[in-house]
Amino acid sequence: MTTYKEIFGKQIKQVSSDPTDAQAEGQVWYNTTDGVFKTVLAVGAWASGGAMGTAGARTGAGTQTAGLAFSGTTAAPAVSTTANSEEYNGTAWTEGNNVNTAQGLIAGSGTQVAAIGAGGYTTSTAGVTNSEEYDGSSWTATPVINTARFGAAMAGTSTASVMFAGSASGSKSNATESWNGSSWTTSPATVGTARYNLCGTGTSTAALASLGYSTTYTGATEEFDGSAWTTGGTANVGRSAAGAGGIQTATLAFGGATPATTNNKVEQYDGTAWSAKADIATARDSIRGATNGTTSAALAFGGRDGPTFYDNTEEFNTSIYSPVAATWAAGGNVNTARYASAGAGTQTAGLIAGGFSTGASADSEEYNGSVWSEGNNLNTARMYVSGTGTQTAALASNGDQYPSPRHSNLVEEYNGTSWSAQNTSPVSIKQAGSCGIQTATLIFGGSPSVNTTQLYDGTNWTATGHNINTTRDSLVGMGTSTAALAVGGPPTTSTTTEEYNGSSWTSVTGTPSPFGGSSSAGTQTAGLIFSGWGPGGSGYNASTASYDGTNWSTQPNVATARSFGDLGPIGSSTSALFVSGQIAPGNTAATEEFTGEVEQLGYKTLTSS
């Protein structure tokens, strides 16, 4: 019997922990801790892409990063055909010039800049002979096809395509026609299973016809070599109106309709047999794909489920890495439960100071990633303090010296051992946004209702004269003194987001839900905001959102919703700390640690089956 070493030239290693290097792909090892054989294999997953401008059952061409959607049916408000044409750049869809004749169930193939569409139906379901070419800018009518039909499939390019099957004159068609860039020619080769709403992939001389509806929903698969059709392996799930992309020996088919309902199943053909892959997120039929996409980089878009038309786009990619979802996890509790304390540092070297427990507090604590320990206190007890810096070089600015005065201009620096008083701030405020380091701190907004921005250089404060656009307090900051982000805040709660470049504030995309009295982490281009007040300023909000410098996205909720946890960013957008806060009733000592989404090698356990 041939051994593993004889095939690969290596022995199977015994290891106590799985390797983390990408070189592990395809290797086999024995994990002595788990007691199993393992390897790393590429896995596929679907992710959301940009929404289409026009929802509907469209026709597709192109690739995952250069896709084309054209014509089809949509709801406007009644179901009707559309002439709409759109292009996809791998992120977003943009409008292109419309096709000349709006048609439903048109067949298409080619690229984003050189495509062809033919057949379909207009006002009736009798089928038409229309044919049009796209050059990346406009659509031009071309010679008509020989057999009027709709729901046919196509494979190839704008100058060399083959069109097959469909529905013609009330019956299923098995006709095949080829296009040479100037005319259509009927082929003597006919598909073995007459059907419509099938998938077409490949080229004019190596095409694949799969799935569709004949007398029932079928998984029939046939291969075309330019002159004849031969039977291939049958798909596991018979269905019609699915989407597909790929070549004759490597096609990915997704979605479609079965006798019972629409489905989200995905299968891959390897030239011989079909195998199941990761499901698409939204079950639908009349879904389409980038026909020139691949089994490792596919695009699925549009579709419908009964009266509902979709603008969804999903992208399929394979990788040896698997995503591990972002999470919040419990950390060690602080020694003194409180809210509205200054925050600084990182997830494994955090610092809080001040806040409100049974009154304004001067208490200071340090975190080592698991346990909080008492440090030397602030010189002046206060709450709603703005924090910046690190565990060994922090700044605590302004605040509320409850019961009096309620708005403070006091400033203290921490050197890792003790706090020392510094030059006072030019304004007496509390609940201000803050970011930066000890020697370059930015403070903005705050109560009572100011929109000013102050800069600390390690010795002195300067009123920058650069006002935030929306006057507010209870906002959060993240970033540096020359690349800052100001987010949320009253009145009640808001989605308001502003960016600072060192000379002015600019309003940008707002958060997906309102925030106020929240906590934060990260930078201007990789920020995180979490928890705070509930909608309208009532109750508490468990939401988390991340910012990438352009857009906000929703992240997992915190476990304990609360307001005024640490005030001042602690950690990064992928490794943040959320400390203490106000709950109903009283305060909490809870600490939570955020870990952003990461990718790890897709380990597979090998079994005898």
C-alpha cells in the first residue's frame, strides 16, 4: 500500500497544537492534544455585496469584480419588464445605458464591456427573437435569433456564444444556436432534456447546461463540445431559475425554485459530479450571476420570492482561512463600581480614574488584561472626566466636582505611579469628547452646551477656534489630535459623526443607530462606539458599531447595556475595553473585552469515512 510519505515525501508529524502558518494547507498532521488527524483545506463562504439600483429578476454577465446586470422583470409597482442596465465594480452597482428592448427571461453572456443578450419576452410570454450587444457604454441591436424563446441559457463571449433550450410557442425547447459576432446559426445538436429557466456556463465550444424546468424541476446536466451534447452528472437538488457562474468543468449554481419553495442551496460541478457548498443568505429564484465568474469568486444578485423582488448582492470566495465572528467577553470586575470615569490605555493595559460611586470619586485603577488593581488616586475627586493616553502616560481633563462646582477646568497627568495637577483647561466643562495622547490631547464639545475644541500640548492648552458643527455633550472621541472622530451625543441620542483633520470638522456618515452617553475605542479610520442611553435617551443601549473611515457597520451587542462607562477611548476597534457604567438601579463593576472579527486557518479533522 502506498504511504503518505511516498506520495508527499514527508512523514505525518505529531504536534501538540495546530500550525498557524499558511504553509499548512494540504498537509496532514496528528494533534496529540485532540487525538485526531488534521489538515487545512480551502473553504467557501458568501458575503454581502452592494445593493442593486433596480431590484428584480435580472440577466447577468461578467465577473465578481466587473459584473453586468441587464433587462429582466421587476415590480414597478406591478410586475413588468425593465430596460435597466447596471455595472458592478466589486463593491457597488452604478447605472449604465439601458437596453433597447425591455425583456424578461433574456439569455446573456460575455463580460462587463462586451456582452450579448438574446431572446426573452416582452408584453406576452410567446418569446421574442431580439438580440443586442453591449460594448461597455451602449447597447446595439444585432441580427435576430432563429428560434423565438424565453428562459434560454447562453455561454461564451460577445463574439462567440452558444444559446440553448428555453420555452418557445408554449413548449420547452431543445434548440441550440451559435453566434459568431455577426449572425446566429442553428446547430443540428439539440440538448437532451428540453427545458427552460436553466443555467448556462462555459464557452461556445465547452458549454454546460444545468438545472431548469422540463416536466418537473430537474438537476439534469449536459456538456457541449461545439458539435454535440452529452450527459453529465445530475445535480443533487433539481430546481429552476437558479444562478450560475464558471466553466464547463467548474461551475457554481445557487438559489432557484423547487416544487415546494425557493431555496438557498449551492452546488459545485467539477466536470463529473455535483457537491454541496455553503448556502447563499437569501433564498430566492430568478437569481442571476456573473456567468464568467469562477467557483472561487462568484457573484449572485437580484431574484424574487413570489411578489418580493430583491436587490441583494452576494459574493462567494474560497480561502484557507475561516472568519471568526467578533465577540464581547467578560473581563475582570473593577474594585469600585462607578460610572463616568476617565478611561485610557489598551485592553491589556487599561486605566480608569474618577467617576461617581457613592459620590464623586478620586479612585484610580489599572488593568493587566485580567485583573484590576488599585493605583494612586486623583488629587481632586470628580466625575464625567475626559481621559486620553496610556496606562503610564494618561491625562484626566475637566469633569464635575460634584456637588460643586458642576463644571471643572482641572487637569491632571498620570505617569504610571501618581497623578499631578497641570495647567487648567481654558473652559470649565464636563461630558466632553476626547482623544489623543498625554502630550497631544484634543477635547471637544461638552456641557454646558459648547462646540469648542481645545488642544493640550503636554504643558499648555490652546483654544483652536475649530468648532464642531453640532453643539453637544455626552459624545465620544477616538483618534489623534489631528485625525479625530466625534460621535453621538444629545439632544437625547444621535447618529451625528464628524471628522477632524487638524484644521476643521466635517460631518460624515452617521452611525446605524443613535448613541449618547457611550464609550469608544480606536482611531478615525478604525473606530468603535458602544452602549450608552437607549432610544430617545431612555433606558440603556447594548449596540456596538464600527467605522472604517467611510461607513459604519453593526457589531455584536455588549452583554451589559449601560451609560457612561469609561470616558476616553481604551484600546482599538478590534481589541477594546468597556469598563463599569450606570445601570438601573445603581452602578456596575463589570468589564467587557471586545475582539474584532479575525480569520483563522480552516482546520479539518480527518476521519475514516
